[in-house]
Amino acid sequence: MKTWRVAVIALSFLLLSGCLVTFKDPLPAPEAAPKALLGQWSSKNAWGEPLKLTISRAGQHRYKAVSYPTAKPSQRDEYLFSVSRHGSRWYLSAPLPAKFGGHYVLAGFEIDDKHELVVYNLDLEQIHQAIGQQALHGSPVETVEGAGVLVDSPMNQVFAYLDNPANADVFVEAARYQRAGQ
């Protein structure tokens, strides 16, 4: 499973269920990730198999997620991503390979009160509705994983939509990780 599929994808980091929301542009003005994000994490995939996730620095305001099943450490997937805080939320953005439509994936994440890493995907149907209501602009895309949508709205418009409390249900928990060894 790809890191962005496991941890939403780039963190996640990108835990996809076959439907994908992509963005034409990456996060504007990437910034330093919270220190608590870096390190070793563990979880289980949809089949109950243990997974490991390591998040490390890969340059200034760039990070690398390495994900692999515990039983098969040679099956490592690596993804580069950047993070940015907007409003009360942290976001990550990772470039996607062409077979997944190219462009960028955007996900939310938090370190909760239990010190777990929780990664959130955007709900495809909610984004389709936002496009239908002209709150966002975008178009359908097909990938090897199935139907998706490419949002081509400027990121300030995207964040205005995401920050609106009326749209809080657009975020769906995709993955939950605990500190490795805990």
C-alpha cells in the first residue's frame, strides 16, 4: 500500500479508498512541521496487518514519509510532502504520480490529546457538491484507482471553503497512528 494511501497519503499518507480529490496547486508557503510529527509511528491497515511509518526531514520545509508493512520491511514506499498551518488546521501536500492523476493531494492532520497522529482525507462527494454549488471550481478525472476530481480553484478560495465551520464534515478520518513502541 502506498504511503499516501496509508497515512493519507504523504503522511498518510495518503490513505485512498479508490476516490481521490486532487489539486492543481500545492500548498502555498510551506512551513516547518510541528516537531511532534517527526519520528516513528505504527498502525494497522484495512486487513489488520501492522504498519510502520517514519517521518523525517528532507530539506527546508520538506519532509519524507516512509511506510511499510511490519512483516515486509523491504516493501517500502517513500513520498515527499510539505506542510502548512491554515486557520486551526494543519495540512499536508504531496505531488502525485501521473497514474493517480498527477497534481497534488491535500490532507489534514493533527496530533490529538492521546498523542496519536490522525490524518484526514477530503470527502469526494462533499467536494463534488461544492463544485456543483460553485463554492469551488474543478472537474472529474479518472485514475487507476477510479473516479476522482481535480480542484483548480486558487488555494485561498480552497482554504476559505475548508475553514468555513459549515463545511467541517468535508474531512473524513483516513488513518490513525500511535507512536511506535507505545
